[in-house]
Amino acid sequence: MPTGLFVPSPLAEQAEPRVDDAQDIYDIVAAVSLQSLGRETKLVIGLDIGRVIRVVALPAELSARARAQLHAHEKTRAWQVIRAEELYVLDVQAVEKQPDTPGADDPLFLYGVLRGPYPEGLRDGVRGVEGQLASRRGELLDGLITGIQWAFHYESGHYGTRCVHASLPIDVGGDAVVLAFPLVPMGDDGSNEPVAAQVIYDVLGAMRADLGDDLAEQPVQVLDRAAYERELTTAGWTIKGDTAVHSGGKSRFASLFAPSRKQKLPREVKLDDYVMIVHEQLCRLPGWPEPARSALHARIGVTMPRPRTPTPPIPVHGRAEPPPVPARTRTTPGVLPPLPPPLPPAARPRPPTNPGLPPPPFTPRNRRPTPPISSGKRKTPRTVMPGLTAPTPKEWIKELIADHTPPDRPRSRVVTPRATGTSFPEWVLDFIDVEFPDDKK
């Protein structure tokens, strides 16, 4: 296992390593040309019938369904070229937040099952390891928009026509890469566009709120405005043109937006529009892009464009500094630019896990910073909408959270994906706050 950014669960079972069988792949989620130690390996990353991630190398005899998906992808898209000594894949199952962390680029913990490293695991086999991957808002957002550009394309799908992943570092030295997949639980195929859009929406809204934006006046764009309006209407809001107004009464959903109970409705965009939207907002972060992130862009074959409009400078320690703008680079499709020289030890990224600091806040649904939680215990589980009860986090996730949560800090919250009810079929997933059963009377 890589060191620094990934922590295995102490409750993880030590299963025997397994060499994946190409015939087990039911849906492909990524096609990667891995250039490692002077050799190129074409990796097919897919899901078996139980939605467990499997990785095989070509030439391999894929199932007829998988061959058809790969053929459809290759008609319009190239294989993603990744230059790294090691490649890992992560099935993302939850995101942790904790209150009281300052700054806009807050740390985040992604919980899921990690498999790898590759290409070594093709020969020796791998086993899924449950654990947490430390990241940050900026890294996750940037990883998702680069994943949009290298998404796997289908001719058709139940949840869009693409499977989007996030490209993230997994070791301190920057020599390994992890592809994190926010998948649809119990989905019918590998497509996940609404899930990727919802993660971008939630994280971008939380970051913009900490940057001082008024989200009631300038809301984060959404993938499906009609579904968004239906959620508001169900929660007691009235739609008047491009404005939503709440008539009064107690509504937890109303408190997510504006104390005045009035907000402008967001503009509807396509998934590809998030690439520039997110990139322009990331350029508002002081020091973005970090040298380590630029190095990762070179490894995964991505050159970010120049923002369309200048972004306002963000005050840093009482003074305003202009945001850094990435240089315009001319590239040839399918050909990666030369890798930058290795970072010196002092400039390498450090894991955002410090026992003296609180772990990561994550604010779902574009809400303002959450007030401190009272000491009183709830008698019922927290819900996002009436009738939608939050799922319980797995024991190994709770164990890892307890390991790095100081006893004098407010308890952690976990964001987990779940399938929506019949009222919200378009969104597929609802990312909700989870309250541990131990917190209830």
C-alpha cells in the first residue's frame, strides 16, 4: 500500500490476492494506457456483475458486452495515457467532513475500497482494501473535471453516456496515481454523470461559500434544473420565475440556502460546462495550481485552459494577490508533454492529516457553514427530505473517523451516496448528512 495519503481500515479483512479475469468485466468504466518503468500496458478498468472494480490488461478476451462498449468508446475517444510508476483504483463510498476547519481549500477524506498497484497487480493479483484517502476540495474538483475530459463513453446509459473518475495523488512523493470512481450504487451500468455532477455541485458550493460568495444570489449551476425545482417544491418552496421563496415554517431544507428564505434559481448546464466553471473558481484559491497538481496534470495528459474571464483576487493575510493563471500550452492529441522534473522534498505535498487539526469539513447541497451542533441528542435520524432516512455508515468507516477525531471536537459527518426515491429519479443519488446511531437516544 502507498504511504502518506491512504490509511487502511483496522477492520479490513485480509483476503487473498486475486488476479482479475477479463470475462468477469460486465461494464467498462475506464480505458487507460499506463506507461510505467519504460513499458506500456493497456488497462481495461471495469465492474463485474456485483459492481466490484476489476482491472485487466489487453490483449484479453473480454465479454461480448465489454467488447461492444470498448469499441463504441474507441470510435470517438482515445485511451487515456497515464505516466506513473503505480496506478490504483478507488471505489468511493463516502466523504467525511468535520466542522471548524479554516480556509476554502479544506481537506476531505474519501472512504472506499482501494485496489492496486498496477501493473504489478496484473501478475501477482490484488485484494480490495477498505480505507480512507486524504484529499482537498481543490484536488477533488480538479480531479473530477480532468476526469470529465477523459471519461469513458457509452452509446447509451441509464445515468448519462459517460463514466467520470477523479484523478488524485495517493503517495507523498507523487509517483503514483489513483483513479477514484464515484459510482451509482446498485446501478444498471457504469454511467455516473448525475453522481459526478452532484459531487461537483456540493464541493464547489462549499468552497465558494468559504470564499465569501452569496450563493442565494449567485447559485452553483446544476445539471437538471427541473429536478432541482421539484426538490424545492417538495420541501415547501414556491417557484416564481427565476426565484424560489419559502413561505415560512420550520424547514431544514430551507435553511440550506438563505436566512431570508429567498434565493435565485441556478442556471442549467451540461456536464462539460463544469470544466471551465470549476477551473475558473479554482484559480481563485491562493497559490493554485500547486506544483504537485501541475505535475499530476502532466502525468495524466491534461492541459487546463486559460479562464474565460478574470477572477477577483482573494485577500491573503490582509492583502489582495492576483490568482495565478496557468500558462497556455500547445499539445498534440494523444501525445503527452515532457514530465516536469521531480519536486524537491521540501516542495512535495504533505498529507492533510494532522492530529492537532480537525479533519475535513464537507458542506453538501451548497449550504452556508454549519453552526455548531448542540449537545442535545436527536431522537430520530436526520433526513434530507421527509421520508428519506439517512443510511448508516459502515463500521470500518466509523472506526477510522474515531481514530482521527479529537474528543473535544464536534462529531464528524459523513456524506454517502444512495439511490433516490421515486420523487427524484433524475438525480439518481442524494448526498446526505449521516448521523451515527450512537448519537441517538
